[in-house]
Amino acid sequence: MLLCYFILKAVAKKGYPEVVRRYRKRSLRSSCCKLCRSTPPCLLQAAMSRARQPPLVTGISPKEGAAWTKVTIRGENLGTGPADLIGLSICGHNCLLTAEWMSASKIVCRVGPAKDDKGEIIVTTKSGGLGTSTVSFKLLRPDRIGILDQSAVWVDEMNYYDMRTDRNKGISPLSLRPSNPLGIDIDKGKIPQKDLELTFPGMSGDFTSENFSATWYLIDNHAGSSFEQLKMAASILKKQATKKNEGSLAYVKGGLSTFFEAQDALAAIHQRLESDGTERVEGSMTQRLENILNRASDTADTLFQEVLGRKDKADSTRNALNVLQRFKFLFNLPLNIERNIQKGDYDVVINDYEKAKSLFGNTEVPVFKKVYAEVETRIRALRSLLLEKLLQTPSTLHDQKRYIRYLSDLHASGDPAWQCIYAQHKWILQLMQNCRDEFISGQRVGAAGVLDSEGDTRPSALGRLSHTASLKRGGSLRTPRPSTSRFETPQQVQFVEKLSDVVIGQLPNFWKLWISYVNGSLFSETGEKSGQVEKSKKNARQRQNDFKKMIEEVTNRLVRLVRGALLPATLPQGELNLYGGWENKAELTGAWLTQIIHIVRGCHEALSALEIPNDLLQVIQDLLLDLRVNCLIVTLLHTTEDVKRLAEKEDWVVDNEGITSLPSQFEQCMVQMLQSLKEPLEIKPGEINVLQLDQVQDQASELSVNIMKAFINCLDQLSTKTDGEINTSHNVSVDLSSPDRFTSIQEGFSPTSEQRLLIILSNCQYLERRTFLNLADHFEKHGLTGTEKITRVSVDAVRELDRKLFDAYIERRADPIAGSLEPGIYAGYFDWRDCQTPTGVRNYLKEALVNIITVHAEVFTVSKDLVPRVLSKIVESVADEMCRLMQCVSSFSKNGALQARLELCALRDAIATYLNAESNESFKLALDALPQLHNGADKKLLEEQLNKFKSSMQLQLNCFQPSSVQPVKR
């Protein structure tokens, strides 16, 4: 084949001298060819003289690189052939093993791992000897990158002999390194690698390495080989070297005779054609040759007509089969479409349909038309199926986008995306209405306590969450009033939560579907379907108002359903039948209303996060405002009811300050009420402060005042209870400074009406002094307005109650004491004009003092702070009565005047601690009504009797002295 190639090449170029030159050179004729015999000196001799010049390297590409970099060397006189090249070194490293001689001016090789970083390129040939170089090569030494190491650059694939796997991995043509260079069986030795490294330091058993050690290689790979096998391996190496030196000339040696014969034949044909000419002349060589060829053709047709007929039939059959095979895609497409639809591989169906449409959509071939019509029938059925799945509810946003994209790719009529949006809108509205109808009809069972296997009722998760949330918000002590179980969440709360779940669960996907429709991402995530994207955007712009109405309808439906359940008074009368119907459900407390506000706020926040315009969500903000106002009013009203029931919790146990737990319970109730209002009154983004509304502010202030008045009325009712109305299970615990004092009052003693008056008086003082001020601080802290008005009205009301109760107590205690003075004075027909010399204070006065001491003990038992106020009034009443009695006496005898002065002074000195201006004035007027003492003896007698009285009643009179002892709380 190679010989024929040379011949044809020479003939095509009419290079006969070249053919003759090669032929006669092989025939060992004269050293100069006949064609050039007249031209001295001979060109062949000039060429041979040039080949004897030493090699010269003038360029190398690339000029630098790492070891095993493939380089191209260019220069002059680089050898006459591969066998002429006997040496090549780059940077001092012998690269002959990888050298590939291309021409006398080009050699390709790989740079080995030389010691020098930079050096010359030296070429050695048989014909020219050792050459020189005008350029140099720089050897880079990068870190070796393994096959599993990461690299930021492309690593040239150099395969070398792998000692570990003992196989050659894709040897490069430039690197003639066999996997087994010796050609004998490899017998791995058992000598450890470490021992070999110690035995041959600095050497390597890898024959590609610069520090290759043949002994290491033989020990490692042929430790068990015999000497005869090693001799055989040496001969194999010699043969390989000889074969490499021979090069490509070995392939043409055996075909020289054929080459010469073909050349002679072609030369003869060429000469005959030139001698006969190329014109079509009758009798010419070419004409005769044509006739011969025609007769040969006719004879061949006659001989092979039957055979050729069978061949034509076979060819037609083969062509038909080829058509079936070539267009099997179309013929199998209907069945493939049906199978892929059943498997749900709609992408495959669409791709196949697009391909068939582009190839056979406009075909005129009847068979193709028939098959393509069947394909269109299947595609129409697929469009109907996909549209049905698209409009089916419920479905995920991913499926909706997928079906819309499929229908768009199938060129479905209409606008599938808008049809899906419309269907989703109707479905969301229906879900919301069904949610309300289920709760109204009672089909939904409340998320209440669940009866376990042992029969005890436990709160559901919703009930526990609601109760826990209420406590965390500082909810009222008043337990929500459920319909059946105290742990059951009211139906309205369950409804609002379920309705919110429906909106939050469906509206975001509905909005995202619209956004995808607007920006065209329904049809293309990358924008490659620009036509569909632009069409989608155009349709979306035309339907923006329609979609806005859809969102408004959903939000308005949500608001109306919630208003129908919680605020039916805010709905028009015509909408109550559609959205109302909750009249028979339990009334909600402030804690449940707070939870509903939390749910509606969460719904609003979720919709706002979708970047829905605020004007579409304004109705929800209006609903939240009404819910917050309603929660505030309901909480205040329910707190009023709670406060009214505090009277039932009065236990009449007084503490060191003389008050019961009732004021503390009232304050705690109010504080918890304010804490429960913290979330409803909190101002979220976009909301307004409900307390800034004048109507709400006035109503809240009025209800707060009503709460205060309700508690004051509660105290008033407790003060008017009779002994029979008091729950005797509540005992009175008395704090005394001494266990020996007032032993007549024991635990288990029910409070008398007077004791109740004192206890309530003490509570009133505590309310005015502490509770109302604390509540004012709490009101201001929680942002409630009108605090001054609430405090002022409350203080006025409690002062009025205090005055009323104080007057009632004084009337009950002072009147009997003052009324007993006149009978005591005139007992035994005593006459101021006829009496004996005074021998001491009479018993009526002592009895009056004991009665005052009894009142003192009773008041001190409840609250020592009330003692000065009560006793001052008692003393004032007694002093006024004594003044009246003294002024009514017409005349006094000497002894009578002395007796009256003694008793007045004794009474005044005994109760001096509790004298006020009115009392002092009364005693002064009484003494002024008596005759003056002019006798020194009378004055002395008066002083002696006073001292005697004080001494005899010292124990009793000590109670009128200021006490520094604090009662000890039991």
C-alpha cells in the first residue's frame, strides 16, 4: 500500500523524474541521475554535503516547563532519518528515549527530570556528529500532582510504568516503555521495600527514574527468575532496540518488486496515451477500449440479469426495512406516548411530540400523515388530562407550575395559568365557607379533653397551649367559661384558628402562582422560552385588576367570617345569615379574645411577608382594631364581674397592718387584667393605639372606674352583712402584742358587725394609702389613659365609704358609753347640792373608762392605726356629754363641786392622749360650769384623790398610753 501511495503521488504530479530517480538509485546506477547529468555539481552531491554538517538547534517550543513536558525542537541538519538520530539531551538529561524524528528541521520529544534548571539542547547524529544550540530550555520543578489530588490547572496525562499494579496504563506513542521491558514473567520478591531502600540508598527500582537501579529492579520483580530466563530477557531487549533503529523502512523492504512493476506499467500506459492522443477518434485506443468495456457490460448483464433482478428486489425490501428502521421513531410514537402518559413521564412525551412535529408536521407522505394524526389524537387527550389535573384541588404549587408548563409546551388553547388561578381562588373561598359551616352545624368536635383508656379526661394540645399562653401573658384569674369541659377550647377560637390555617396554608401558594405568572417563570426558569414569557407577562398585565379583586374577595371573606363569629354587630343585617349563626355558642373571655388577636396577627404577618400590597390587607388591620377594642372592653367587663365575686373570698384574717387579703386580691386581679391586655394593647407595625381613640378612651376610663366602684360596693356589702350571713368557716385570726391581752377573743370566733366595720375601715385606709396608688402606676405603665380621673373617683368613693362606716361604728360604740354617764352620775339619787366629801372617783366613771378600754382593745386588735382616730371620736362624744351634764346642773354644793371637778379631771387625765380640740373645749366648758376652788385644803384633797385614782387604775389606764410594740403576725 505504501508503494502504491508513492506511485500515485508521483504520477498525479507528473513527477516521473522523481520515480526514475528512486528506481535508478535502487538499481545502483551512476551516482548522478541522467536528468541532471549536464548540471555540475550534482544536486545529490550538494545535498549529501549539507547532511554532513553538524546539527544546529535554533528554537524550542515551549521554552520552559516541568519534567515530561512535550517540546518541539527546530533547527538545521537534525538528521536524515530516525536511524541517523543517535543522541538528544536537554539540560543534561538524555531524551533520546522519547524523541520522535519528524524531519531534518523538526524533532518532538519530552523533557526528562534533569538536574540542571536551565541548559542547552544538544542533538547528535551519525551524519553530522555532535551539534550545537543557540537557545536554552528552563526546567520548572512543580510539585508532583497525584491522580487523586486536586489541581487548578490541567495536568498533562503522562503514563509511566507502575510498579504497584504491574501494568502499563495507556503508553504514549512518544514513550516506548513497555509494562514488562524484559518480556519474561514477573515474580515479585518478598524482600520488604524498606530493606531495599536501605540497601540501595538514593536509588530507585522505577526504570523511568533518573536514579534507576537495575539490581533493585531485578531483585524486586525477578527474584525467582533463572539465569536462562534472564539471558532470554537480554536478547528481547536487543531485538527491541534493533527494531526501533530500523524505523519505518522495514515496512517497505518486502514490497520493492511490486513497487517497481506498478511503476513500469503506469509509465507504459502513460506513454501509449501520449502517443495516441486523447481525442475521440474512431479506431483509436480509447475507442477500442470503450467498445470492449461496453461489450463486457452487455455480456455481464446477460449473464447476471436474474441475479441482478433478485438483487433489486432485495434492495427494495432492504430499502423498506431501512425506512421502517429510519422512521421507527414516528411509527412507535403513539404507543410510546400512551406508555409514558401512564408512567407520568410527560416531559418525554412533550419532547417526542416536539420532535415529531418539527419533522413530520408538514409532511405530504400519506403514511406519515396517518401516523402523525394518531399522534395528535393522543396529544389532545393528554391536554385534557393535564388540564383536569391542573384544575384538581388540592394540589401543590410545584404540580401546578409543572402542569401549566406542560400545557404551554403542548400549545393548549386558552390560558391554563389563569384558569388555574381562577380555580384556586374559588377553592380557597369554598374552603373558608366550609370551615364556618362545619362549626355552625356542629360537625366539628372541639379540640377538648380526650378520654384515655383509663377514663380520665385530659386537655388537648390546643387547650393546653391556650391555657399556657394565657398564663404567660398574665391572664385573668377568671377561668374561661367553656361549654362542656373546663379545658375545652371555645368553638369560636377553634374556628378562627382553623380559618387562619386555611388562609395561611393556601393564600401564599396562590400569591406565588400569580407572581410566577407575572414574571413568566411558569414557562421558563432560565428565560429560553422568551415568546411564552412575553405572552405570559402581557396576559398578566391585562388581568391585574381581576387578580386584585380576587385577593380582596379572599381577605374580605376572612374578615366577614371572623366578624360573624366574634363581632356580629359590625356586619350588615343581610350578611348575618351567611357569616353569622354563633348566637348559641359560649361567650368568650378576654384571654380567648387575646389568643384570637394573636392568631389574626399571625395571619396578617404571614400575608405581609408575601409582599402583598398593604391596601389589600387593610381590612385585616381594621378587623384587628375592632378585635383589640372588643378585647379591652370585654376584659374590663369580666374583671368587674370577677371583682364583684371577691366578697365571697373574704376570710377576715388580718395581718400586721390590720388588713385582710381582700385588697391584695383586688390589686392582683387588676394587675393580671392589665397583663392580659398587654398583647391586645401592643402596637404592631401598621396598627394604631386604640387608647388614642377618644371613644375607646372614655369607655375604658368609665369601665375602670366601675371596677373600682364595684370593689368599694363589695366592701360596703360586707360591712352590712348580719351575723347569720357570715360564713362561719372563716375564722378571725387576731394579732396581739401579748398573749395575756384580750383572752376573750379566741380563734374560731366569728367577727361581729363592729369588728367587720373596723376591718373594712382598715382595708379602706389601705386602699387609699397604697392600693390605688399602685394601680395608678400599673395603669400608666401599661399605657392606659385617664389614670388621674380613675384615681380621683376611686379615692372619693372609698373616702365616702370610710366616712359612712366610721360614723356607723362610732354611733355603735360611742352612744352606749355616753348614754351610760347620766344614769351613772345620778344613781342612788345623787344630788350635787347635797353630797358628802369626795372619797374617790365614782364607779360610773370607771365603768365608762372600762368601756372605752374595751373599744380600744377591739380597735387595736384589728389595726392600731385606727386607735387614735376611733378613740378621739369616742372621747369627744364622752366629753361633750359630760359638758352637757355639768352645764345642766343648776347649782353645786362645795362637796358637789369638788366631786364633779375630781371626776372631770380624772376622766380628762386618763384619756389625755386622745383629746382633740373639740374634747378640750368640752372639758373646759364643763370645768367652767363648776364653782372655783379657793381653799387650799380642797385643792390638796383633789390632788390626793386624783393620785389615788391613777394609782388604783394604773393597769387599765396604761392602754391609753402610746404603744411602741408592734403586733406579731401569727
